Amino acid sequence: MKLTQEELNHLVFLSEVVLTAKKKGLMDETLQCLLYIVKSLEEVELPDSVVGQIERLIALIEADLRNENERMQEIRGHLDWLPKKERNSSMPS
């Protein structure tokens, strides 16, 4: 099945509305639609300016995920410091 340019333009429009209006409840669905399209492509020709923007966004995403991962490791490390008996006694019954 092929999506027409009109259908793609409509998806772009919807994506921009969801993003600019900060419609968090629809972000998952929007991202899923865009992900399906991207996964179906082997490669895509983009202007250098767009590639630059994508690279900056990827760097931000990766940095945020790394920070989150480091924070989770720090939290786990602190939880591991508690003696096992203390951890079990602090658990609700």
C-alpha cells in the first residue's frame, strides 16, 4: 500500500498540531504513525539543514536517555546499600 502525498501532508499537519499544541495524550499515536513510515524506508534524501536539525534532536534524545539511565543506576546503587533485612522490613505488608 502506498500513502499519497496528500495523506502524508495530512499526517505532517496532524503531527505539527499535536506537537505545537502540546497534546501529550496524542503524542504516542503520532509517534507510532511516524515510526511506521520511517521503518518502511531504506534511506531518504534530506536537505543538509534538516539533517543538521535531526542530528541535534538525536543528540538531545540520547543525552536525556543517558542521564535517565545514570540516575536509575544511582538510585539502584543507593537501594543496594540498604541491608536486606532493612529493605524487607520497610516494605508494606
